[in-house]
Amino acid sequence: MAMQEYETTIGLEIHVQLKTKSKMFCGSDNMSVDAKPNTNVCPVCMGFPGTLPVPNAQAIEWTILLGLALGAEIPEEFNFERKNYFYPDLPKAYQISSATNPPVIGGSLKVFAGGKEKEVHLHHIHLEEDAGKLVHDKSDNALVDLNRAGTPLVEIVTEPDMASAEEAKVFAQSLRSLIRHLGISDANMEQGNMRFDINVSIRKNGAKDLGTKVEVKNLNSFKMLERAIIFEEQRQKDLLEDGKKISQETRGWDDSKGKTLPQRSKEEANDYRYFPEPDISSISTREIVEKVKDQLPELPQEKAKRFEEEYGFDKRLAESLSDDVEMAEYFEKTLEHIEASAKDDYDKKKYAKRVANWMTTELIGKVNETGTEFSEIKVEPENMAELTVAIENGVISGKQAKDVFAEMFETGKSALGIIEEKGMKQITDTGAIEQIIQEVLDANLKVVEDYKAGKEKAFGFLIGQVMAKTKGQANPKAVNEVLREKLK
Ligand code: ADP
Ligand code: MG
């Protein structure tokens, strides 16, 4: 049977760690992930009996902010509940969550995948606390670190709306971009700030009901998300082709083997015995919505549209610059510096294009090559502005600019400082250029005659001589003009 006889359905559950100062239900530090084990803890997040949880107002506001940004419904009230299970990293033996009556219902995000627009609907978003971590030492002892216990997590649950690994990946990337724009999480996947569970099923093309879903837990990169979906599609197809049934189960992803492996089946699924958290009354949202509504920043898709209009970018350039909030801010700051130093003839679209091109090629190239976080690059927007203007005014050539930029990237020094230091400044003074040209002409009378006899090649030779004499520092355009003039 041919592969395209099946269609794939994917739903995602995405955990995002909020970057509040303190944890979800206590005052312990939430921002020092790398602290020594069990130093960011207090009786509340260690689950001591008799302690009381106090909900973090900032975490609730940010969850609602995220809901508003996704066009979701915010119910008038939501409440926390206990999800009961035993695990060594969960000292209370229950997790406080809010999935049953969540703070955010529905909403959607439009993404552009595989050449077409796709609206991915959300089921709900809830707020909960994370568990601690189990660490296995060299002698294979399991150690408990409770630094992460009680840190605030939002869980975003989508409808089964995606039909390919590509769509799921693009959705996850757009969601990350949105979250970073809102400033509610760094959504740094290497640090586990953003993690994905995928639900994948396949069914015969056109079948009425969805197939049996398989869940794969704890993927923490876009690459893994994509690979795990593609692997599951194939595994499930192979089972059906062999006349076997797909069993509803939870699987894990083995990245080195590139495959999913069974963890637990539906029969072994937990019964969490949910009940409302008796120590926290239900939260009414009306005032929070009023407060948060005005904090909605410009969202990535709005930003991309504005970049197209304001700077005359094509869609692709606009999107690649607006997608990452830090990059977008960097770009606009650079332009502001250029505008501030410019004279009356400032051409915004022209400079915008220059800066955008430089950022999406040279700057991003260096960022990727060196594995630097964008927030940690040493080149300030002010320096980027200086470099752009220096190229534009012919102070240095485009080729020299790459060397200057490489050093800026490494040292954080200013563009003009480096140009000065390296003696790179181009000779644009026509008087000086004229003098050098005269010397070259005097020394090459035969070549001059060749040129006058119509040999265009001779012109190139003379240019070469001038450039050699100036060690490449003469402005090529000026040399060209002066030489033509002199040879007339
Ligand atoms: P459960 O009761 O097992 O938690 P839910 O209905 O709550 O299942 O859905 C959990 C996630 O699985 C959601 O993201 C949802 O979109 C997705 N999902 C549900 N059914 C399917 C299916 N048949 N195929 C793929 N994904 C699904
Ligand atoms: Mg569910």
C-alpha cells in the first residue's frame, strides 16, 4: 500500500517555565537554575506539612497575558487543584495544577507552514508548579534536587490540529517567538525552559474518526520534536500495514537511537484523584484582565507586517527580523542611531535594508558560527550603526567591513576605532589620489599610449597600479573617476 493513504494528526502539550522572580507558591528564588542543589528551597516547596501555598500574582498575570495574545477566552474564575501521585521529586505527593478549571480556554495561533497559512487551535492553557529533579550520581545513587520544585509552569494544550511534523515544528517555533515577545519566559530549550509532549495518530485518508494516539514525552528541541513525529508516523504505518493495532501508550524519545520507546500503556495510566486545592480559594480574573490588557506588546506577526510597510521589506526579510524580539529590537535601535547621526538626506528604507541585510547574513552568521546567544553579542547597536554609515560613506570597502566586523564581534570595540587602528581608512581625498595617479601615469607612458590606442585592458592595469601604491586604501570609485578624467 502506498504511504499517502494515511493522514497524520498531531496535538501538542507544551510546558513553559515562567521567569518570575519567585516560585509559584512561595518566596524561593525562581531565577537561579544553576544554584547548588537544594539551596533554592523553603518549607513550602519542600512540601513540609502545615505550610500554606500563596499563589504568585505575576505568574497568574502572565498566563492571562499569554491567553489574551492568543485570542483566548479568560473565564471569570479559575481554580487550583491537587493532582495526586507519588514520585521522589514531589515531596507533597501532589502537584498543584489548574487543568480542570483553567485560566485560559481556547485561542489559536496562525502559522505559515509548507507554503500555506494554518490556524492551530488551542484547547486550554493552565498554570501549575514543576516538580524537582532526580540526579543519578556515579555510584548510581538517585539524589533529589528540589531547586526546581514549585517553579511556575504554563502548559499549553493544543487541539489535534496539526497534520505534519513541519506544521508542528513551525507552530512550536511561532509560539516560542510569541512567548519571548511577551517577555514571560526565556523559553530556552537547552535549559529546559520549554519542553514538548507530542500526541501522534494516523488514520486512513478520509476516515471519520481519529486514530489511536501515542504520546511521546519530554522533547526539548525543535529537531527532536520533528524527528519524533516522523518516526512515529512511520512506526504506526508499519504496524497498520502488518495488520496490527496501535495501542494507546506513552513513549519516550531516545535521541541517540533516533527512535521512540515504550514507557507505559493506557492500562498503567495514573489515576490522579484530582480535587480542588483547599488552601487556595478560586481566583477571579476580571481585574487581572483589565490590568493586563494594556500590557500587550506588539506581537511578532504584527511586527512583521509593520516592517514590511515601514521599511519596504519583503515578507521573508520582515519575518526573519521580527521573529526574535531581541533581534527586532536590535535592528530598530541600530536604525535609530543612524537616524540620529544622519543629515537631512537620511533615507530610512535604504539604511533599513543595509542594516537588515548585514544582520541576517554577517551578524547571524557569526552568532551561529560561535554559538553565541543573541543577547550576549558584544557589538552594540550604536557600533553597528557606525559600521553601516562607514560603509555607506565609502570610508571602508564592503570587503574591509567584514574584517572590521569580525573584530567588532570578537572584542566589542567600535567600528571607527578598529578602522583607525588598522589604518584601513580609505583615501577618498581626490587631491591625494590625483597625485598618486600622476605618479603612476608618469611611470607607465607605454601603457597610457596603449589605452589611448583603444586597449581597455590597459585601464585595468593602471587601476591596479594605483591600488597597489595605496595598499588598497584608495576608494576604487574615486580612482576610477579621476583616472578616466586624467586620461581624456
Ligand atoms: P488525554 O485524555 O489522554 O490527556 P486529551 O484529549 O486531553 O487526551 O488530549 C491530549 C493531547 O492529545 C491534546 O494535545 C490533543 O490535541 C491530542 N490528541 C487527542 N486526540 C488525538 C489523536 N487522536 N491524535 C493526535 N492527537 C490527539
Ligand atoms: Mg488530557
